[in-house]
Amino acid sequence: MDSIRLDNILLNKVTVNFDDRFTLSEIDWTIESNQHWVITGTNGAGKSALAAVLAGVGEIENGTITGLPKNVGLVSFEAQAELIAKELKKDDADIMDVISLGTPVHEMIFENCQDPELAHALVEKFGLSTLLDRAFRKLSTGETRKVMLIRALSSKPDLLILDEPFDGLDVDTLAMLQAHLVSIIDTTPMILVLNRFDEMPEFITHVAYVDKGELALTVDKKDESAFNELYQLLHLKTTDLQVPEADPANTLPVLDPSQPLVRLKQATIKYGDTIIVDKLDWTIERGQHWQLSGPNGSGKTGVLSLITGDHPQCYTNDIFVFGFQRGNGESIWQIKQFIGYVSTSLQWEYRVSTSCKNVIISGFYDSIGMYTKSSDNQKKIADQWLALLGMKDRADQPFNKLSYGDQRLLLIARAMVKHPPLLILDEPCLGLDDMNRQLVLALIEKICEGKEETTVLYVNHHAEDQIKGIESYLGLKKNN
Amino acid sequence: MANYFNTLPLREQLAQLAKCRFMDSSEFADGVEALKGKKMVVIGCGAQGLNQGLNLRDSGLDVSYALRPEAIAQKRQSWKNATENGFVVGTYEDLIPTADVVLNLTPDKQHTPVVTAVMPLMKEGACLSYSHGFNIVEEGMQVRDDLTVIMVAPKCPGSEVRAEYVRGFGVPTLIAVHEDNDPKGEGLALAKAYAVGTGGHKAGVLMSSFIAEVKSDLMGEQTILCGMLQTGSILCFDKMIEEGIDAGYASRLIQFGWETITEALKYGGVTNMLDRLSNPAKIKAFDLSEELKMIMRPLYNKHQDDIINGTFSRVMMEDWANDDKNLLQWRADTAETNFEKTPAGDVEISEQEFFDNGILMVAMVKAGVELAFETMTAAGIIAESAYYESLHETPLIANTIARKKLYEMNATISDTAEYGCYLYNHACVPLLAGFMKDIKTDVIGKGLSLEDTGVDNKRLIEVNTALRSHPVEAVGSVLRGHMADMKKIV
């Protein structure tokens, strides 16, 4: 049997334009000749575009591609549509007054065939024998797809690109195709575009995750934890599940709609003679999403903790929050009931050994750990959140045994579980790797979708982590 | 001033010693209402003073700090603690006359001068609160008749009082009303509201008496809690060195061993701590602890007797009057022990290894807990109090040794506890000299080396039955159950 003897394919900062409809940007990617990849991502992320680039589609505006083989077999909806369009055009172009029959199936299959024996066998297996004489354009979508597959497989390609090859195939055909792919893994590198992880064949060695026209992540399947995180990310991006409802039993005092949520007047934080925050005026109106940024030491977390009541100097400042002028006999629990809060330091403080489900439920009580019996409804809501996060199977696992990223996701769910009037996300991506950053941002976007009752206060200093819908910005400077 | 306890008739002494009731959470339904809008002035801004004040303020109460003029003028740490946290700070003269509740959170030793200074400044009908009853019970402080006197004592270090509150929980807390000073009958309501303000009601509140608190607290801290751990540390370390075990290993085994083995105690009592051992090791530890109990029982009795009849506090107060001569000497001596001077070695000891190689330490904890409990209950202190002051607090003290050895333990505990700890240690080290002669590395340092780990069934059953039927286990499982109910998912 021939073994693979191709060069590695290298994409170096490649930007590709597809008729101004879509752009892939700055793709860095190495495909080694003994690897088999799956490209995955959400709808419209650029999966098919990236696969097509390897078949020479699109206009390269920047960067270089080397090592691409000449004979690339490509099966995709786009290629299929193109082929059918070409056939129909032949029809239109016919100026003679005879009825065009179009290209027959056998011609489509055998015109460029490198391995007629294989082609015959596949025609048999795909059940196309009786259709060989029919016009290609008369076939059903599923039948044309089979023709495409036979063409590609029997052309002895140096690289085989299959974009959603399993879509619409019946069970037997699917098994047959998968078995055939397995039989050629030693000779033919493959790139599969798949929406669903559970369709991924065993022989796949690597996964590329595409998001917003960028190759966001590549994962070696052997790296189990990264692979699982990618699975989770895809779940979060593609799930139809909505953010669970609040608990109707958990009612908040009604806020006066004419009052802002938060108003700081001349807020100042100082330690000894060192002034951290100097005379800050800041008002957060309901529904006005804010982004707060500034360098380390500029007092971002200090300002937030004046709002949450965690900073002792909130009693020496003029602070109005959720209807309370601070320092008039209100307790911090009366303040905290209006706030959902996530930060790295919360994660450090959240060291109690409790189950994942309880971590989410603790958001109803603003507590770290659970000290009260939870209601059935609270448990149900927590289960819905776990399903949304793709962590249903981990409901009863101890929180402190989870990965750092999974812990962060749970803490975000905890912050959101009661649908707080103010959601404070204090550098929610800090300390996370790329994968987990993607996960967290996907969750936050999901949460922010049409949740008007929650005002978001997002703190970061990474300009790239932007969240849709935020239009107000406050920048803090370092004082000294 | 005379020892207050000794002025009471026997029947009243017994009644007061026996006071201790685990309160139901429904008793705290009024929250902090009884203290709402009242002016609370804290005296002392150390770990308890600051952290209790932070909690009370975050519960919506009005808290300020009265400090001595020199602490304010010199901007001492207490002044910094209070001002940096945004509290109003003033002198006694500034703040005490306005106070509805004065919280005395200074060290025991300062109680007499502090209370003597503030009492004339306090307004008619105000409340004076303590977190330890020594001043009232042992020193016999007479408080003005119009003042209400209560005690609210969180059973954890100040830093934990704060940390648990911030998490939305609290620490177990003991409250009491000094019945001689409850003119308006509002003492209990105030004490309950105060316990809610610090978060204590979420972790469980014991309703006790000044007397039961003092007599059990003193007994626990000087015997099992601090005395036994100090004596055990010194004896076990010296034995291991004598037997040629690496000093760094020996130091680590002890410094972190107490914490590890008493963690098992915290979760499941003495039974669980011994269940962590193999069967032969368990029987060994049991036998050693029986021997230890026999040798040490007279010492525990003496400590309890001296505490009950006031000898202990009298002798300690004589040392206070003598510029702490004994205390300071003993503190210096402790710093010179080999255990204290040998840093923990850079070796990995697994959690189980602390048990396997520390059989004697397990035996010492068991003996100490059971003896302290038995002695206290024999003296009329009821089981709940005795449990909290022996078994419950042992892991807390063990944690301090893990941080910085005996120095840290003695720096964290009160001067009173430290004094009692040294007293115990000085009596106990020579008492155990003979016992220690026969000790080998199989029970401290290396663990049993048995070809055959089999045991006699009958003996094992006897040991297990004895462990499980000790009265400290019965009350412990009930109280831990209460804790677990509230702290369900910890």
C-alpha cells in the first residue's frame, strides 16, 4: 500500500477573500501529512471557507500557502451547487432546438476517474447502478451527493476534503462510507468539516475550531481535556437551550424606576496617604451596560467593591445603590441580593468543597458554599444551567476538582442564576487559556442575549474581549 | 474584688456550670432588630475587635471604636485598623457616654483597668458586653446595677469570624447573660441580636452562663487544646531525634501532623480519627492512649480543681502583678526547644502517612480529648460545653501549629491560655518521662512494620466498641449533626 508521501501544508498568516461575501483572516495552520483533521465551528464561522481554501477556492489577499497538493478531492454543498449550476447552464446555452439530456451520471463519474475499479465498486455500494444513464441534473440532492463522493474518492486524491459528508446519508450508506474512509487513512490525508462532534470518526487526529472567520483554536485529539473543552464550547455555541428563568419565589424589593441603579459621588479610596481612587463621580442607569477598564492598580476592583459593599470604605463615601444610601442601617446582604458578581478573587475565595450544582444554587443566597436547604425549584433551575453549560454529568462532582475554566463557567452561572439587576463581570477571562476564554465569552454572550432586566458591568483590560451591546465606557487611570 | 464563683452557694454553682443549650434557629427570627439604631462602641481593635466590628457594621449596625488616647496619638496598629476600615474612632470620653452597647474586646488582662475606666462614663441603662467571662467570674468585677452585662463569644479566631461572615455563614458562638446584671431583662435579646450581627446564628449558638464558659474554656485550653499539643510536640520530636530519625522529617511530621489527624477528628470524632489507622495500629493507639489516660488523669483533675476553686486564676494574676515573669520566662524557654528550632524538612509526607507514622500523636489527642471531656463533665460542666471546649476546638489550635509551630499557637491564643498551657507542659513532660522511655519509632516516626497485619477479632471488637461508646462521641455526633444541618453542603 502506498503510504502518504506529501509535504506538510503550511498556511502562514493567510487572509482569503470570497467574492467580498466572506473573509478568512490571518490563518496560521500546519497540516502534517500524517494527520486527519476535523474543522468545526458554529454556522457562518467559516468552516467551509477554510476547507475550500485548501482546494484553491478564494482570493488570497495576504500571506502564503505552501505544500498544497495538485489533486485535491473536494465534496461540499458549494461544490455540489456549482456542479449542478454548470449543468443547468449547459442547458441554457443550448441554442439548438433539441431537448438537452444533460451529462449522464456515468460520464460524471468516469470522466476524470483514476480508479475505475473502485468507482464501479462504489457505484454498486451506493446503489447508483440503475441511475448510471440518467442525467446528472435529474438526480435528487442525496443522489448527486453520492455521485460527488464517488468522483472524489475514485480520483485518488492527494488530499481529500469532505464538507459535511455524512449529512443526509441513510444509516447503511453512512456505515459504508465511514468504513471506506477508514480503509484509506494510510494513503490519503483527510480534512472533514463537521458540525457535530459525535459524528467524528475515530481516525481523526486533530480538530480545528473556526470562529468569526478566524482559526481560533487547534486541538490535538490526544489532549483529552482540551478536546472536552472544545466539545463544551461547541455545545454552548450551538445549543438551542436558553438561559434558564429566574426563581419566581426569589423576589427582590421593587426599585424606583426614576432612580439610577448606582450613583457614586466624589468616591475616594485611600490607604494611609496613598490615594487609589480620587473623587470619582459615576452613575449607572438601568439598562446602561458599562465597560470599565484601566491598568493594574487603577482601582477597578476597588470601585466595584464600593458598589458591592465589600470595601470597608463604602461607609465613608457618598454611595447610593439599589435604593439605599449606604451607611443607614442596611445590611450588605440587602445590597448583594441585587448583584451577580464574578471575579478571579471570588474564584480563589470559593474554596469550599461543594458540588457543582450547589455552587450554582449558592447564587440565590449570595454565599460561598451552601448553608441553607435549597428548594426543588432552585435545584431544577441549577440543572437547567448545567445543561446549558454542557456539564449535566458533573452536577454532583466536587467543584474544587474541576478545571479552572469550568469553575469560572459555573461561577458565571452562579452570578446569573437569580437574574440580578446588576451583573458585574470583573475580568471574567483573566487567567484563562484561549479555549476557556472562548467558552466564557460564549456564555456571556448567551446570557446577554435579550436579557433586558440585567444591566451588565464588564471590567477588563484586554481590548479584544469585547461584549456585544456595551456602549458606555469608563476608563480609570493609575493615580501615582 | 473577690472570685465571683466562690461567693455562690454550691447549688447555684452547679446550676450555672450546667448551663448550656444549643439554640434553635427559630429563636433568631428577630435578626438584629434589638440593636438597630443603637450605638455600639467597641473597645480594642485587635483581631476580634476589628472583625466583629466589620461584621456588625455589614449587618446594618452602628459601630465605632473607643481607643486609649495614646493609641490614637501614636497612630498605633489598633488606630490604623479602625480608621483604614472607615470607622469612627474616638477616646473613651468621646464615645462611651453616647454608647448603648459597649463591646469590651480587649485581652483578659486589660479587662479590670478597661472596665474600671469605662464604667463611670457609660450612660444609664446601657449594656456592657464581654467575649470572655474571666473578668466577671474570676476577678469578681462588680458592674453598676443599671447596666446589662452579656457575653458573646465566637468560638474561632477573629480572622475566621470575618471570613465565614463574608461567605454568608458564621462561626459557632456562645452567648450568656450575667443574671446579676440584667435589670431590664433585655440581656438575652441583645446577645441574640449581637450573635446574628456577627453571623454566629447561621453556624449555631450555645446559650451558656458566664461561669460555665469560663470554667470550661480555661480547662480546655490549658489541657487538651494547647498543653497537650505542646507537650506532645516536644516529647515526640525529642524521641524521634533520639531514635535517629531525620530532624527535618520529624519536625514536619509533628508540625503538620496535628493538623492532619485532627481534621479527621473534626469530621468524625475520636472514632473517625482512629479509624484512619490500620487495624493493628488502631489497637496500638488505643492501648497507648489508655496508658496515657491512666498516667495523666491526676494532672487533668488538678487543673480542673484549680480552675474550679480559683487557684489557677489567683496564681496567674499574681504573675500579672509580677510583670508576667513566669509567662515571659516560659515563652522564652519554649522558643529554645529543639522542635521549635528545627525547621520542617523539605520532604513529602502524604496525608495517610501522618496517621501511619504518628500513632503516638493520635493516642495523645485521643487521651487528651477524652480526659478533658471526662474531667469537665465530672466537675458539673455539661456535655455540650465540654465537647466544644475539648474536641471541637482541637483542630483550630492544631492549625496554628501548622502555620508556625508552638510560637504561632502561643501568639494566637490568649495570655490566659498561654499561661495555662505552660503550667500543664511543665507538669506533663516529667510525668510522661517513664512512659516515653519505652516508646520506639514504630509508634512515632516510622510506623508499624508488620509482616502480618491481621488482628484478633475479639480485641478489635472491644476496641471499636470502647471508641464508639465514649460519651464525647455521643454528644459529638449530635452537635456535629446540628452543624451539618445548617452547614449542609460543606
